[in-house]
Amino acid sequence: MSYPMKIRATLSGDKVEVKALIAHEMETGFRKDTAGTLVPAHYIQLVTIQCNGKSVLSAQWGPSVSKNPFLTFRFSGAKKGEKLNITWQDNLGETRSDEVAIT
Amino acid sequence: MQITRRKLLRLGSALSVLCITAGSALFRTGSAWASDIWNKNAFSAKAVDEVLKAFGGTHAQPSSEITLTVPEIAENGAVVPVIIESKLLNTRAIHILVEKNPFALSATFDIPPGTDPYIGARIKIGSTSNVYALVRTDSGFFITQKEVKVTLGGCGG
């Protein structure tokens, strides 16, 4: 099971600054565990971020994005109280979606 | 017709097989959706030029209009903060590449209209290497680079 993301979306001026911390192992497939066996790759491939159903950012990631990925970006055209939704999907088909209101 | 215990068992097992196949079919369409969009060619490329080719580009022009902020020395290669800001007109996508990682491409971001060409993320860097910010605009690809010295690698254990 995956843990909820920590998302903060704050409006300053006419722009919304988004900071998101996603809980994910981001296993590269190159790492060995203490027994010396390779840990299979497990990482987020797709991230889509929407505000009011409109895409504000979409990303594709490889295994070299850090564990528990952190992401910041800015966009314009949103008001306070509107909903921002982040969805990810990883290489094993797991997916998670979290929503936050813009403050 | 009388339902014997044998018949009931057989029916049950047939049903469960059906459930499993239906379930796995569902799972498969789910992952196919991810791999359809995910640019496998670009992410399995080993060199920076190969990544550019996978994105359909032939030449990336060096540009000072892209600001790439990375630490000069990263003590821990597993968590290296990267900030990329582009002042180029009509920036459509930002890609982060690490020259000496097993696969050069780390992350790509598609920037729709209304979103600033500004991205902050954290990546893993295996050993001291050049980090590239590759930007796609309407008038082609632009690139800028910076070296990051890594004292503790981010890949492998």
C-alpha cells in the first residue's frame, strides 16, 4: 500500500506554487540487498497533475529520480479553494491519486 | 437434475479460473496504458545524443537562457536537488539528463500553456558527472550543462 502524498499549493500573486512530496521507494533495479540479491526495479513512470480537470503538468520519470520524490513548479490561472489533483502510476501498475485545495 | 458435490466443486473451480483470467486481463490493460505513454526508447538510452534522437531531435543548441541550478559538490548522490528554469519562448518540455548514469535520462516534464517553464526536483547521480537540462521549444532543442561532483554514489549499494 502506498502512503498519501504531501501536497501544498499556495497562491501568491496570480501564480500557484505547488510543492509535492510523493512517498515511493523508487527502486532502480541495480541495488542489492543485504543477502546480495538484486532488488527488482520499482519506480514511478507517469505523473499527471490537474487543476479543475485541466492538465497543468505531466511528467515521465525513470528510476533515477530520488526515493520519495519531491517536485516543485508554478502555474497561473487558478483561484483559491480550487482543487489540485496529482496522480502517479508506477512500472508495476500501482497507482495513487491525491487531491488538495489551493490556499 | 441433481447437484452432486462433485459437480459443485467443478463449477467452483471453473468460476475461479475465470475470475483469475479476467483479473489478469484487467491488470495487463492497466500497465499497457502506462507503457504506451512512457517513452521507453528515451529512458533506455545510454548517451545524451541517443536521448535527443529518441525525442526526435537531431541537434541541441547550447543556450544561456536556461538556468540549471545544481550543487557543485553533492555529498549524497542519492538526493541531488535540481532546479531548471527556461527563459526561452514557447518552452514545451524540460528534460533532466545525467551523463554517467546507467540510463542518461532521469525525468521529463511536459509544460502546458499557463505553467511556468520552471521545475524543481531531486535526482540520483551515480558518480561525478555532467548534468544536462534539455529544453524543447517550438524552434527546436536547447541544452545547458553543469558538473556535479559526487562523493557518495546514488546507485547501487
